[in-house]
Amino acid sequence: MSKKYVLDTNVLLHDPQALLKFEDNDVIIPITVIEEIDTFKKDLNEIGRNARHVSRMLDELRSQGSLTAGVPLVSGGTLKVVLFTDDHARKLPPELRVERSDNRILAVAVSLNHNSDSKVIFVTKDTNLRIKANALGLVAQDYQNDKVSIEELYSGTLDLTLPSVEVDRFYGQGYLELPDQSFFPNQCMTLIDTANPSHTALARYDQQSGRCLPLVKLPKEGIWGITSRNREQHFALDLLLDTNIQLVTLVGKAGTGKTLLAIAAGLQKAADDGSYSRLLVSRPVFPMGRDLGFLPGDVEEKLAPWMQPIFDNVELLLGSVEERGKRKRGYRELVDMGIMEIEPLTYIRGRSIPNQYMIVDEAQNLTPHEIKTIITRAGQGTKIVLTGDPYQIDNPYVDASSNGLAYVVEKFKDQPIAGHVTLTHGERSGLAELAANVL
């Protein structure tokens, strides 16, 4: 028997395509949801765009028949808009004031649950509303379509125990065939000798050949003065420097070197190797804690506080270049030369970004839909690097399981043009590592 899913407003504002994500079941939209969506349609942000998208979808469905009677969906189910009536209101206890939009939506769900033979499920991303729904006897769920299990998030690395002869063969011939094994494309591996666990080798799995291949050999002076301090950082640099891998995701707590490694590799490939026309670094604009309000100045001056972490990493790299005896290039000179550009994600919609090394920092603050918008901007020859920590989220509309960074890690783990590494060892300082683990 088909189910009836009653959707809250925040579900549609989070994912406009949610209407089509419930297979051959019935999707119910209370009229109050449409009224709430109408209040967001003029917003010039992602929520406003999603509101307008939902309105267009409903208008297209309206042309196929009466929304109150129900219209078929391409997913196989039906969509129905339910009007709020006094009969719905009487299904709620006196404590819940029906004047509130949330309570009106709840009233529709409760009424359907009383009068329908089908199982009624109320879907909302509002925790308190799920609690109220449960108290009223409803089955309430979060919107799960874009959620991943953060505890089971793909790490991108693997320890593989092999006989001594196999590890020696890898060093001798420069590869090791693993045709009968099942690994993810570009999975980073530590080959461990069974007889001597200290005898190891670092490799990356190539799906096309079915072989483990050695990692890129880093120069002694490092990449813009940065050398890997642990195997995970070496794995990350291997992925970041490979032009055949078009999407790299780096996940890790504060101080593991995600952003620094990405910028160093980007400068190497754009400024030194010429593999890309320039390095483009961006990040979403979300304050930590209480917002300070509007900032004075032009666009560049307004963005300076948000982009300061990027400036700090670039200055550190430039200092390393100077220590190697080369002429130091200032951040401004890199920008004036067209080698690097730093900008917010606000204006990325509608753009096409060809032949660039693009880094999106703090990507855990983006929704899956926003991540899709960014990746679909990539033109021919562009490499995109997403970095972030799913446990440090400033966006109130996503969490560790529903953020865009974790979502894209899981969705792209089977793709040969993508690679991922989870970094766990903090290298910023002893104090920063202790704070990340203890506080």
C-alpha cells in the first residue's frame, strides 16, 4: 500500500526536487506551505531561488490537472495540495494554537492520519516540530534523501596487509596488480608487510589498470615550501597534483592542513606548471557566533574579514618561498598577474569556469544543492577541490550528516575522476591539536 508523505515548508526550501524523491507514494502539500514559500520567493539567496523553483514546479503540475484533486508525478506517485479547514483545526488539542503556520501544517497531517487507510508520514527538518508531531501520534521523519552517515563516511584510505614478496614486488616493478580485489577508484593505500609491519609502502589504486601505483614523488624543497608531515597529507598532495583527477575532497578537523595543502598544490599547478590558467579560491560567507552586521567599504573591503584565512595561508606559503632563496611574490602581485583570484561563492551561479584550479574552503557550510551548483560550473579542464570539517558547521540549515561536503564524498566515491582523503592528524601546533581533541 502506498504511503502519504506530508511535507513541511523547510523540506522544499532545502531541496526543491523533494517533490520527486518519494517514489510511487503520495506527496501531500498543505496550502499553508505554499503560503510560506510565497514569502521567500523574493529573497536573493539560495532559499529564495529554491522557493521560486518550487513555485515553478507546482505551476507546471497545475497545468496537468487540479492540485487539490491530485496530479501524477514522474516518480510514479501523486501530488496533492490540501486546504486547511476548521475540521482540521478540531483535530488538534487546545494547547496548540492553529493561528501558527506550523500548527496548521500539523493539523492537516493529523487529520489525514485519522481519515486515511494509508500510512501517513510527516516530513520536516524542524526538530521541535517532529517532537510535536510525535506527541500527536504521527510518524515524523527528517528529510533523509541527501543525508549520509557521518560515522560511516568514506575515508578514502585503506591499510592492506600483504606478504613480504608482494611489498617487495611493488618497490621493484613500480606497481602491484590487484585484479581480484574490490577497491574504490583512486583509493589511497598503505601496503603493510605481514612479517614486518614497519615495512610499508604508500600507493593509490588505479581502477582502469587494476593496479596499485606509487604516489607522486615530492621534491625535497616541497610544494611551495610545504612538505607532507604524515601519510594522509602525502595522499592528499598526490590527489591534488594529479590533473586527471577533476574533483578532490579533503575532510578533517582544524589544523590538519586541508586548506594549506590545497592552495600550495593549486599555486604549483597554476603558477609553476601552467596546467591551469589560474588558481581560484572561494568560501561561503558564514560568521562564527554573533554576526557583526554590515561592513563598510567596497566589495573587496567587505570580503576581507571573510577571506582572511585564505590570506593567512597564502602569506605562509609566500614566506616559505622566500626562505628557499627565491624572490617573494606578494599576494597582491599574484592577483595582479592573474595567477590567483579570491572571491565569495555568492556570484557563482550562471558562470562557466574553464581551465582553472578551484578551491572551495569551508565546504561543510554548503547544502547539497549548493555543492551541485558549484560543481556544475566547472568548464573544460577545471579541477575542483572541496575542503572542510563536517563537525564545524556555522550554517543553521545543515548538520554533520546533511551538509554538501559529506554528501559529495559519498556520491563521488565510485567515480574514477574523483578522489578523497580524510585527514586526522593535526599539524598546526601542539596546542591546536590538543584543543581539537579535548575541547
